[in-house]
Amino acid sequence: DGGITQSPKYLFRKEGQNVTLSCEQNLNHDAMYWYRQDPGQGLRLIYYSQIVNDFQKGDIAEGYSVSREKKESFPLTVTSAQKNPTAFYLCASSSNRDSNTEAFFGQGTRLTVV
Amino acid sequence: DAKTTQPPSMDCAEGRAANLPCNHSTISGNEYVYWYRQIHSQGPQYIIHGLKNNETNEMASLIITEDRKSSTLILPHATLRDTAVYYCIVRVNYGGSQGNLIFGKGTKLSVKP
């Protein structure tokens, strides 16, 4: 089935360690996005990429890094510089071929740093 | 910052229509209005979108005012499974590319039996 897959669903890490969250899509979408969600809050944009080998910072990029070496993949690394990394992370993708196509979201990764 | 304003919460009786308002007074001429919903601890789900005409699909109807400064999402017969946070988003477009999606805090809809 076509879709967007995030893994793992739950992730635990020790404070000070870097951790990479996976996001893969087989929808042939050009654009991909990473969001962070804290309890009771809306989604905040971390990074986005409109095309392979290009990405832009969102509203809360500090302490995060991304890469876009392949169209299908947009991994997010939460670095030790992120002061409060425990959150629900959501990845999304959308097409750039049309002016009004919707974004598809993965089911999220819940990261807990102890 | 989000370009939309929504009430933080609403209640609706099961079987009745749920009308969720959204203000987007600074919307530009080439920006679309999108609606998503998020059920607890899941990824957001696309519902519907529109530019200036009213739209309807199997999930909902979208009514956009003539001046496009506000819109209303209508769930015609709300069920308990419609309990979720509903997000109204204005999609930025530039050139041939999609703009990023800026989410606000949305409206928490509670459908009660």
C-alpha cells in the first residue's frame, strides 16, 4: 500500500544522546515535513524539504538536523543540543505537482528522553 | 505563526451537525483553506479543502464566505468517532511549489451521546 511510514512508534533515549527518527514515503511526493507536538498543543514545524538535496528550517529547528538524500526519505536527528526533546514527532509529505493537494501524515514517533 | 483563528473547544450531540468555524482574514488570493483532524496520539487526517467555492465530500462540507475571510467545516451527522482536534490551515503557495503547512492549536470537538 502507498503511504508514509514512521519508525519506530516509541523510542527511548538517554539524555545527551543523539537519536534519528525515520520517515519513508512511497507516494512519489516531492515535499516532506517534520513537526513536533507537545501535550495539548498543536503541531510546530521543525524542518521541511520541497525537493531532494534541499531543506529549510521551520519555526523550531534549533537542536534538530535533517537530510534529504533520497526523494523517499527524510530522517530527523534530535541532537543533544535540543533542550527538551521529549515529544510526539510527526512526518508528512505532499506533492508539488498540483497546486492544491493534501499532505499525508505518518502515525508519529513518541520520543522519551530520560 | 498560524494564519487562522479557531475556538479552542466545541461540543456537539451525537447525530447532530457539527459546525466548526475558522477565521482567516489575511488569506491571499492564491491560498487554499485546508481542514485536518487529529484523533488522540495519531497523525492528522486530511478532511477537505477549497479555494472559494463550497466543497463537499464523503466526510464533510466546507463553506467559504464570499470574501474568503472565514470558513465553516460541517460534519452533517456527528458520531462519537468524530471526537478529535480539528485544524484549519491556510496553505501558502509560491511558484510551482507547495508552501509549508502551518498549524494552529485547532478546535477540540467533543461529540457526546
